Amino acid sequence: MAVRRTDLDGGEILPMTICMIGAGGFIGSHLCEKLMHETDHTVLAIDVYSDKIQHLLEPGHPWSGRIEFHRINIKHDSRLEGLIKMADLGLLRGEPLKLVDGGQSQRTFLYIKDAIEAVHLMIENPSRANGHIFNVGNPNNEVTVKQLAEMMTEVYSKVSGQPPLEEPTVDISSQEFYGEGYDDSDKRIPDMTIIKERLGWDPKTSLWDLLDYTLTYQHKTYSQAVKQAMSTSIASS
């Protein structure tokens, strides 16, 4: 890149090699996109699957040679798959969302692009970031899981043009959903003091906008495939 880029202290940002574990996931793939399009950094991308970054690995890009994919499985947790299916596919299939123990736990939610901006600042400002642990979240987007499910149902109805379900949620016990021994905190609110002081970062995207952007993408990307899979399943039964 011809443009000289500087960090928060005015120092020149030099090209670096970044080892990214989980590069094929949701956050990792977005970070890879940003690094390829906006920087001269090299990425060693580590994950089990490369589907979300395959377009970055194709030859002919200006960043060809600056991203390498290495297929390594460092962790597997079946509960993560269950959580994804519970939220995304439940809406796409027109099914009520499952609320563990009534969905009374409180959480905050952060838009992916806000998260990527925070990580990008950490990478390119090592003098401010090294030796520190940062919370990356959005305390302004605090809701109960039940409230989140109701908002998701309302937003998805607008996005898809389908009427909302009369009963958008159904309760399920933590034991039934996760199994024996499950335990979790009722409230998680990140303290943003350090990341604001060290990097000047503040999240910008409201929860309503976050859900609108995310569910619009999910609907455009997956709704037709889900309908086809459901039709195939019904036809074969």
C-alpha cells in the first residue's frame, strides 16, 4: 500500500505476520477480510474449515501470498453447534426459539464489525495493547435472553416479510439442553474502562441495528437452503 499508516501514537505501522487461530470462524473471517483489504499484514490462518475465507485464498488478488490457510483442529465443543442451531435455524424454520431456564439471564451483545475494529486496534498498537487484557463488548446492548429472542422474532418478521409467531419462544431446562452439571452466571456486563483508556475504542452499533444487519444476512444467505432441506426431509418421510 502506498499510503503511510500510523498507530494511535503517530508511529508508522509496519507489515507484520499474524497467526490467527479460528480464522475460518465468524469473527476470524471478518478480521481476515479487514486485514487483507486495508493493511499489508500477512496472516497465517488456522482452523478446521476455510469456507468463510476461501474467496480470500483464491489467486489473483492484490494480497495473494499474504494469507495462508493451515487446517488444524484445536478444539471441538458440540454445545456451540447447538447454540447456533437454536437461534439461527429456529427463526429460518419458523420455529419458536428455545429459552434455557426461561431466558432470564442478562447478556450484552456486540456487532461483529465493532469487535473487529477493536481487535484491529490491538494488533496495530502493541505499545498500548501488550500486557493488557481487554473486555470487548457493548454495555448499552444489555437485555435478557428472553428479550433478545422476542426482538429477534420481531426483526426477522420485518426482514423476511413473514408474520411473527404467536408464541415466539418455548422454555427448556438447562439440564435438558446442556446436560448434567451446567452452571452459568445470571448477569455479565463487561467493564470497558481499560479499552477506552488504552485504545480509545467505543462500540457504535445498537442492538436493533445489530439484529437487523445480522438477520438480513442470515435470511439472504440461508433461508432458501433451509426450505429446500425441509422439503427434502418431508418428501422422504
